Amino acid sequence: RVATVEQLVNELEQIVRRMRPGVRFGRMLAGNALLSPKARAAVAQDYPAILAAGDYAWVPVAPETHNPKDPDAWFGDLLNTIRDTPGGTGDTVLGIHLIERQQSRWRSSSSWRHLVEASGRADLHHLAYTPESGVADQQPDLRDVQAARKAAAATGQP
């Protein structure tokens, strides 16, 4: 099933690339799909194959949707997987949701700062957030994000 989906996506991308040479694509991939072969099979996507195809991988950070016993360990494992996969740090966009669907500790501003700092220590090049409707006023200040990433990058460990 994974191979079939990859083949279909690659065929579609080739058609678009003939019309727009140099275009790059982004594919969304659930965080658990990076950590679990069972989850990878369920979504029929392969993280290394996405990166090998020259695409960006968009990985939303939502540990509570997977109910890990330890959300911090889950996030650390996710960062380690990204860092240890060839092309992972340069071509993965880590998406942080300011408001999650379920109430959890990942909703606070301190939690997004924690995620930003950890991603900086893992040397991820791309970080995004989704400004959920109704909370646009809670948008992180870009200077705060840049400062957190710069400080975290100096330590080198997630």
C-alpha cells in the first residue's frame, strides 16, 4: 500500500514538474508515522521516501492525538528521528499548533517555546505554526521565536 501511494504521488509530481521545473512539494505526515511502522503502514507514507523524492515533509506536532505516556519523550524521539534521517533537518517542516483539539499542557505559550527551543537544538531548519481561528492575537512574536531558536541551537541537543 505504501509503495502504491508513493508511486501515484511520484507520477503526479512528474506531471507537474514537466510544467514547472524546479517545483518542490510538501507532504503532510503524522508524527507517529515517523516513529511507528504500524502507523506508517496505516497512512501509507514513508518519511525517507518523501525526503528522497526531494519533497518537504510537513509534520504537525500533536502528541496528545497519539496519547503517548510521556509527551516530552515522544517529541524527543520525533526530533531524533528527523535529525537521524538523511535530509530530515533541512527538508522537514515541524508544525506547531497553538490550540490543540483536546485540552492538554501543549496549549500553553511555554509549551510552544519548549518546542521551538528543542527544534533549534535539533538543528531543524523549518518551523511553522498554525494560528487557529479566534487566537490570532496569541501569535508568537517572531523575535521571541528567533531568540529561542538561537539560544537552543547553541546547546546542540534536543
